[in-house]
Amino acid sequence: MIFGSGQYTYKVAAGWGKLPAGWRWGWIPAVACDSQDRVYVYSRSEHALVIFDREGHFLASWGEEILRDAHGIYIDPEDNVYCTEHSAHCVYKFNRHGELVMKLGTPGKPAEQDGDPFNQPTDLAIASTGELFVSDGYGNARMHKFSPDGELLLSWGERGNGPGQFALPHSVRVDEYDRVWVCDRENRRIQIFDTDGNFLTEWTGLQRPATIFFDPNEDVVYVAELDYQVSIYTLDGKLITRWGGGRESDEPGEFLACPHGIWVDSHGDLYVSEVGVDGRLQKFVHRT
């Protein structure tokens, strides 16, 4: 079965990504690719961070001693890997060799005051300046901005549905213009800010957006929507294509569980991870 349309057309790679014998997936909240198109699968399982080549062959696993409750993942241009653990109230930074090099937050300890970092954070992204943006979404309704070395510079947001307010800031990404995009999931919208936290605009009417990805070569936004849907838009908000239909389906390429993580490799192949059932990760091969 073919999904998408026009130059954004895909075929499912059935059975992609085999674990070693005896290993099992849990929920898979997040997926990301590095500069070599290695695929990092971040799951709630004994082996939380598992790495494959783009053909789906197992390469390695990291962080068994550290990672406990996967939520968001981000890989920067130097192949540093940032893992956000919501119940541990932490973000961990690993270098390309899998060595822990930085930690934001105190493992197992939520912020003592409402609004302070962190209380069940959800994701991280990086601006061109190297500044870090963390969505602090389940216990808080906040966004936090840090210096590259982890100093807190700014926080903004509160509970609500107005501009700059959040029901659940579930993911954050920064586009090539250094605009900060926040998936305000339970308000069914994406809010867009400058890097000083000033509200710029919003996209409304989405199906509980969970995570987004920006194509580095095109002004295109990929959106994983929790209500069984993936959508692709232009950067100015024009819908290009979508599939999933907002309904539960166990057909390959559709969504039995909830699309939660999304990333695109340098070949244009799309990876979508799901939560709600164990082991749901699909690769959509770009058809040229």
C-alpha cells in the first residue's frame, strides 16, 4: 500500500528493525536519526536506547544503567543524543560514543515549586545559538531555555488555552529561522515563539500533535498526531498530505496505537513510533 501523495509518497518497510534474540520492545515514544542515518529507537524497556542501521540491522544499545522512562529524543548536528525522561524529571546528554556528558535536572526529584524545571518534562530542541529549549509538560505547563552548558536563562508559560499558555507542552522543535515550535497537545495546536518566549502565531485544529520534525532541505513540517494520524505541511501551514484517517487500524502503514515520535533521514525515509501497544515502530520508504 502507498501512503502520501506527490513527492511525499511512501511505502511501508514491513518488519523493519529486528531486536536481538530474547529482547522485547515496550512502548516506543521516540525515534531519531543521526548524521550517518543510524536510527535511535527510544523505548520503555530493559534496553531503552537501541540503535539500528537504516536497513534495520541492530548495531548497539546505550544507557541501560541510566535510562528508565523514555519520552523525547533529539540528536544535534554533532550527533550528541538528548534523552528526556519524564518520570525521572531529567534530560540526559550523551556524546556520539554513548558517554553521558551532561544532565539537566535531578533524577527522581521533581521541582519543589510549580513552574520550576522540571516536573515531568517531555522533550528538548536546540537553536542555532546552541541554546537548549525544554518542554516541561506533564507536571508543569512551561517552557525553559538554557545556555549550551545548562544554565537556566528563561522560563515561560502557564496553564490555559490562550497565547503562551499550555494544556500540555508535549514536544519542542526549533526551525531554521530560530522559531520555537511547541506541540500544545491537549489544546490541539502548535504554538510558535521567538527564542525569547514571545508568542508569534499558532496552528490550530490538529489531532493532538505529539511531535514534529523539520525537513532540513525543504520548508516542510512532519507532524505525528496522537489521534492515529501523520500529516505533512509546508512551513507556512499548507497541508501537503496526511494518512491514518484519525482511526485505529492494524493495517501496515496505518496506526494501531498513537503516533508519538517522528523523524526523517537524509534519504527522505520517515520513521514513526507509537505508544499504546508494545513495539510499534514503522519505517516509510520515500518513493522517488
